[in-house]
Amino acid sequence: MARNELILSDVTKRFGGLTAVDALSLKVEEGQIYGVIGPNGAGKTTVFNCITGIYKSEEGSVNWRGEEIRGLTPYQIVDRGIVRTFQTIRLFSQMSVAENIMSGRHIKSSQKLWHGIIHTAASRRDELFNWHKVEEQLDFFDLGEFAATPTGSLPYGIQRRVEMARALAVEPTLLILDEPAAGLNDKETLELLETIFKIRGKGVTVLLIEHDMDMVMEMTDYLAVINFGKLIAEGTPAEIQQNPAVIEAYLGSEDDDDE
Ligand SMILES: Nc1ncnc2c1ncn2[C@@H]1O[C@H](COP(=O)(O)OP(=O)(O)O)[C@@H](O)[C@H]1O
Ligand SMILES: [Mg+2]
């Protein structure tokens, strides 16, 4: 049986008088594609920020494989195998695709920065190994032909892939994606779906926020629906589609999040 990897218990995050996340609890199991949905402003990104150490929730617990990680720094959380992408693409647009992926490797080996500065034989070995890992990602994400291309000049769908390749280069156990299909056309969304299935196929657990309902229903194993920072429903996509509270809060309303 799959074990729980990530358990949020009563997580609360406030901004001044606003409770962005309100006593939220959820459980993500190993190997799942777990979706978080909810209207714009529901608190989805804030939850992810509480998991990845951007914010520390005022209350509650964030447990990762038996360890309390609430309050750890983003780097410490990456070290534990939790890696994310952002709602808006954050790549070095002047840098090549390969260099962007390499930057993921550098996050992983940042503690060895010293070696890099003094150019030891060990650092050269590391660098060679890192380039080998970058090549693996270029292959896996079918990005080889763009390896030397400045990322900023590529279509959006490909930039998304580069972002995921960079995240995977960190060799995560849990990959967190904030609206990966935002701004993609239908064909790119379909490719993204395949890519995410492929990532899961490597044994990586995937936690994602997504606005594209068709995509969410097709790809997730389990869904949490949040509204005003609270969990209003959870279950399989089929269960969620029939949940009256969800239909009322979310599925019934047309809501465009294009941030
Ligand atoms: N850094 C911040 N400071 C103040 N308010 C914030 C901050 N980040 C998010 N919020 C507010 O918290 C609520 C939830 O935001 P967010 O998590 O971004 O929602 P979602 O990702 O579901 O669209 C919103 O009302 C938003 O304005
Ligand atoms: Mg958001």
C-alpha cells in the first residue's frame, strides 16, 4: 500500500487580517498525481509556499516522510527532495536551455560552491557529472535540439518543459507545479499531460495546482478543492465532479486566472 509522504495538518497562514489558508489538512501519497483546485484567490499558491518554505504558516504542521518541515528554509526543503516550479515562468531567459537545467544541478550542489571557486579536481569531476545529468534531462524532455538556444526565444510550451527539466535535474521525490498549463494552447497542454505522466513514471510524486479542469480530471489520482483557504471537498476526480459544494463553489463559475 502507498504510504503518505506529505501530511498537512491544520495549516493556517494569515496576511494581516486576511486568513489566506485556514486550518487546511491534506495527505499526499507516494506516487500520486495530486491536484489542488479552487477559485482565484482561494489560497492555493499560499499553501504551496507554506510547503516549500517561502512562508512559514502561523499554525499547523507540515510533515514530510515523518519529519516536521514547517519553518525550514527553501533550500533545506529542496534538500529533502521537494522541488517546485512557479505560476509564472522563472527562467534565465538569456541563458541557454542546457544552462538553465544546469542551474537546477547547482541548487543541488550549492553546498560545494567553495570547490567551484577554487577549481579543485573534485569540482571538475562534479561539473562533468552535472553535465551528464543535464544531458539526461535534455533527452527525457526531448529538448536536445534546443540545448544551446537562449530560453527566452522559445515558445511558451517549450519554456514550461525547460522549467520542469530544471526541477527534475534536482532529482526530486516530490515535484510541485503551480498551474503548469497556464498560457499553453491545447496541443501544448496535451504534451504537458504526457510529460507529467512520464515524470510520475519515474517514481516522482506530483502535487499540482491547475486551472484547466479537463486536464485536472484526466490526470489526477486525487483532488483537494479549496475555497477561502478552507478544504471544501476531496476525493477522486469522479467524486469531485459530483460534489454539490464543488459545483457551487467552483465548477459552476467561469473564472480565469491568468496571472
Ligand atoms: N504576500 C501576500 N501578502 C498579502 N496577501 C497575500 C499574499 N499572497 C497572497 N495573498 C492573498 O492571499 C489570498 C490567497 O492568494 P493565493 O494563494 O495567491 O491564491 P490562489 O493561488 O488560490 O489564486 C488572496 O486573497 C491573496 O490576495
Ligand atoms: Mg495561485
